[in-house]
Amino acid sequence: MNDEIRHIEQQIYGLKEKLNAFRKVSPGETVRNYSFSTLEGETTLLDLFGEHDKLLMIHNMGQGCRYCMLWADGFNGFLPHLESAMSVTLVSKDPPELQRRFANSRGWRFRLASHGGGDYIREQTVTEGETNSPGAVFYERIGDEIFRKNSSEFGPGDIYCSMWGLLGLAGMGEAEWTPQYNYWKRPLKLDDGGLNVL
């Protein structure tokens, strides 16, 4: 059994290397310079590149999605490493004030922008036919042209959230575990008597 597990892991590693090799040479397609709302005012896709020629746009469904919160919690830990290689922005349909309040409540350090459910997410969605779907898009800037190079959806069991791999070591998946905004363990004794507490 252990030999079979190791064999499958090696196959997965090999496929990831092949996938990344294809992504590296992807020519991409040009996209327009979309507008977004932020707490500082209006900004554009070109502005979000900052000093980099590479931009990772994390498509988040907003504060109403526990799964999107899970992915962003994980990416937040990697943010300094990611930002050493590219600009990173988390976008959602939520208005900038709500984005910032929720981000602050979770300790997120992302640059935030709101697409407001407009043209950007309709045209740059990671899931065809969906306008509020989680995932990521990688853009490259060449001069004043923007190229959408690669994109991928997020979902339970994917390669972007390390939680699924760690749960997998225990033989667990989405059927056995669902992310929550907060985890609270009921004490054995509550000073207030514990009436009506689930």
C-alpha cells in the first residue's frame, strides 16, 4: 500500500512539472485595462502591477464564502514570498469598505480591489459562465499591454490550498470537514450556566 501511495505521489509531482512547463510558455491573450474600486479611489489593472511586470489576481467570492476565506487565509501566510516575485491583489464583488473590514478581521495583508460584479469578473472569470467563482489569474505586462497568461479555479481538493493535502494524509476530504469562520470548543462548564448554547 505505501509503495502504491509513493508511486501515485511521484506521478502527481511529474504532472505538476509538466503543467508548469506548459504554463511557462503560454503565449496568453491580450486583455483591456479594467477599472476597480479601492478605499483609495478608482484604480486600473495596469496600476495593480505596481513595479512588477507580473500580477497575480486572486478571485475571491467575498466575505460570504467560508471556502474563499480558507484559501485567502493560506495565501496570506505566503504573501511576502509571493510579492518578492510579483504583485498580488485579492478582488471580490464586495465594496471596498466591507473588503477591508473583513480582511482586517482575519489579519489579511493583501492589496484589495472590488470588481463590483462588473465587466472584469464577467470577462475574466476562471469558470466559464460564472461571475462569482473562486480562482486565480496570472497577468503579464509588456509595455502598456496586458496579457492573461494562465488561470485556474479553486475548489476542495485542489493544489492551491495546503489544507486539503494535510487532511488527505488523514484520509479526510470535503465530505468529512468544512471550513468555518471561527472554531470554538464548548467548555465543560460555563460560568453563565450554558443555557441555549450549541
